[in-house]
Amino acid sequence: MISFLIKHKKSILIITLAFFLGSIVYLGLDAYHRGNLRTVAAKVGSQKIAYRQVYRLAEDRARMLRNQGMDVDEELLAVLRQQMLAALISDEVLNQSAQRAGLAVADYEVAYEIKNSPFFGGANGQFNKTAYETAVRRATGMSAADFEEQLRRGKLADRFRGVLYSLYKLTPAEVRYSYQTQHGNLKDFETNKKSFTAQLMDTKMETAQKAFFDDFNQRVEIKTYLQD
């Protein structure tokens, strides 16, 4: 079950964020165009999420969909931007929660991932610093230092996400009781047990994660400025 959660972690969190974002302080288009908000798509506490980052991720996703033969119009692109923003807010919430919990990502972990990436190799396939810095700048518009900080924060969010998922458990009695309550009897319980357990876990996770995000938002203000 944990492997199922890890496999679908992004989709589950984005679904949760769809409910969560409704409670976030929303500033309209007029406010967005004032001051430095022109470059900021959202803020989680004092941490800013850049508008260009949301657009870049949405364009990357749109490119993948086009390569699969899908027609991506402006309406779908606007949906992708909202989805990417939700994912970025989710990661930032988890990142800050990880820091509060005392979790950390060491420098060597970031360095190991970069140096072993096939995207940053030179002609001989070995890590090449110049190739790395050029690739990062071309693909993201960021400096190597900014990219490494983003990578660190992403790994930290994943670390806390793993801790969070490990807390979600279903007892056999809970599964059995829920099935009987929903269906009125235990007929075909053994046949449907596996799929029903997965569905029940999804529901439990969505409820628990919404409560987690709502609690976080009580302590840390989250604002979003993106409007399409």
C-alpha cells in the first residue's frame, strides 16, 4: 500500500490542494499587478513562488501532452498552470513542515544526485561542471546555486511526504467495518477487498491531508495571485 501511495503521491496531493486552495487568501488581478507581485504567483509565509516557475512547469507539461498527440489550447494551458501552482504550494508546505520537524537534506545528497545525472555529463559521459551550469541556465533560467537550493527543497519535501504517508494505516477491522457499512453486508468482501482497501486509503488520505494543510494555513499565511 505504501508503494501505491508513493507512486501516486503527486496526484493525491494535487487533488487535496484543489480543496485546500479554496481556503487560501486570494488576491485579485488588480492586487497582482501592484509592486513586486508581478513576478510572484504565490507566497507560503515569506517564501515566494515565482510566476515564471509556474509557467515553465506548465509549458513542460504541455509539451509532453503535445508529444502524445493531445491538442493543448489556452483553456487547458490555464488548467495546467493552476495544477502546477498547486503542486508547488504543496511542496513548499511540506518543505516548511519538514524544517519545523527538524528534517534536513545534506549537501552530499544534492551533489550526489547532480553528479550522477545523465543530463550533466560531458563528451565522455562524466560529470562536467560547465555542461551542468549551461544546461541548468538554458532549461530553467536559474543559476546553479538557485537550482541546487530548489533541488534541496524538493528532496526535503519528499522526505517529509514519506514520513507523512507512513502514518496512514488501515487495520483489517477498519476495512471490514467500512465495507459492511457501505454495502450493508460482507458479500464478496474477500473478492473486492484489495480494490476497496485502495479506495478507502485514498479517501482517508484526502481527509487527513486536507486537515493537515488547513492546520498549516492556520499558522502560516498562504496567498495566491495567479489568475488565468
